[in-house]
Amino acid sequence: MKFNQSNIKKAKKYLNKNYCIGVPTETVYGLAANAYSNYAVKKIFRLKKRPKSNPLIVHYSNINDLKKDCLINNNFLKLYKKFSPGPLTYVLNLKKNSKISKVVTNKDNSLAVRFPKHKIFKQLLNKLDYPLAAPSANISTRLSSVQASDVNEEFGNSIKYVLDGGKCSIGLESTIIDLTNKPRILRLGGLEVSKIEKILGKKLKININPKKKISPGQSQLHYSPGIPLRMNVIKPKKNEAYILVKKKKISPSNYFYLSKKNNLKEAAKNLYSFLRKIKNEGYKSIAVEKVQNIGIGQSINDRLKRASKF
Ligand code: AMP
Ligand code: MG
């Protein structure tokens, strides 16, 4: 990782000029722009080929800045105290006088917000006079980026700069909770739902595949490596890449172990980079061993299921 203060200054310079840049977060890399600028934010949609109807997550460095734009409530405060900064995104109601670009929210009056934990991203946010809209740094429906080189692979010269912050420590997108009404989960992600339920003291409605889509992360095809993927495979076909969590005694060249010790967190961290690597090595299809559907394993299975719709 090549990082120093002058890189943060460079990032700030581009953002102040309304460019989009790649930024590191603990979940996945983001494609960031000034959330108060219609002009800057429109570029995010263009670059990602993202439908305008899909709103963006806005990143804040602290709660006081958030309060300028959003209305907060008790559930938010309980969760914020426990989980922020970190991989939890809150959907809140916007204030009438909020400066958030209408392009970010597709004119809706709710806003998805997150407080990132990644040190470099936090340092950058602290130096800016505006929050950053930053969806995942990938072309829509494709794999998210978990290192600076992935962002370059996705966008090449069409973006000015990627702030390199090393490999993402979580490797999956944030969990999204809607707090505008009765709390409900809109996306499984880096924070386990059971931990959120513990703090709120109740079971949460999981609304990740609604008939009427609220989030693009809810679309059936998403997070796709661009080649077919099969789940719960016991025996892979010849020439197929085989992804496993549990280490077996054998390691043929087409076997890819997501974890050294059957650890689901480590598996989540490696998932996207393995999928990208397998595609780049020229495999034509991917088989995945059954992944335990507990804790972060549920988020892994959610992503695999959507990737398998290719
Ligand atoms: P990404 O940053 O690429 O992971 O995508 C952001 C996710 O947050 C998408 O699934 C969005 O639809 C979701 N999102 C953003 N704003 C809202 C909102 N106001 N209500 C519901 N979901 C949202
Ligand atoms: Mg995304």
C-alpha cells in the first residue's frame, strides 16, 4: 500500500474540483464524489452505468455533520453508539433544508448514511466541507472492488485517481437498516443481523428480496464475476474453478480456499478478490462448496446467490 499525507491532499484536490475518485473503506472501495453537488454526483451514475432510480450511500465523519442533513431517532442513536464507525448503513429521513443533492436520493426524502471506520477514508472526510456520496466502485451488477487495482480494472482512465488504502478488511458491503419507520434490514452485509437485533432488543424484518425493489443490492443479478457460478457443489466439473471454505487434504490447481482455518470472516474478506482472480485466470465457470449459513456466512450466501443469476 502506497500511502502518505500527500495522497490525501491529492484526493481532496480532485474532490473539490468535482471529480469522482476511488476511496478505500473497510467494506469495499467506493467511487466517491461531493454529495452536495449535482454535477459531481451525476458523474457517479454515469461512470457506474447505474440507473438514476438507485440512490447512493452518503458517508459522514461525525454525527454533528449528519444532523445538518438528516433527522435522527432513538433506534439510530442506540445503533450508532454500538456500531459506528463501521459496516452499518442507516436509512434516515432527510431534513427539509438538507444540502444533499437530489440526484443522490432520486428526489426521495430518505437518505442512506454510513460512518466509515477506515483510517485513511476518515482522514479524508475530516478534511472536507461536505459529505461523500460513495457507492461501491464497480460497474453496476459487477463485482465490487476490494483493492485499489480492482478499481483501476473497473474504471481505468475514466477516473482521475484512486486513493490506495490497501485491501479492505471486511470485503463485503455494509449491512443496510431502514430506520425511517419500523426498523427493517434492506441488505445483508458486513455486520451480522443478530448483533443488531441484540441492541434493538427485537427480531428484525429482513426485507432483502421485496417484490418492489427499494435497493439495487436487492436486484436478483448483482455482484457478478461475469461467468456462471453454481452454489452448494460437492464435486466440481473438470476445468471448473472450485471455491471452498474448509481446507481439504487435496489442493488441485482449480481449488481456491477462501480461508485457511474454516473462518467465515476470512472467507468474506477473500470472496470478491477470489472471484475476480478466477475470472482473470480464464476459467469459464465457478462452483462453490456449501457455505455455512450462519453469521457472516448469510451475507456470503446472499452475494453468491445473486452472482449465480448470471
Ligand atoms: P452500494 O453503495 O453500491 O453498495 O449501493 C448502495 C445501496 O444502498 C443500494 O442498495 C441502494 O439502493 C441503497 N440505498 C441507498 N439509499 C437508499 C435509500 N434512501 N433507501 C433505501 N436504500 C437505499
Ligand atoms: Mg454496489
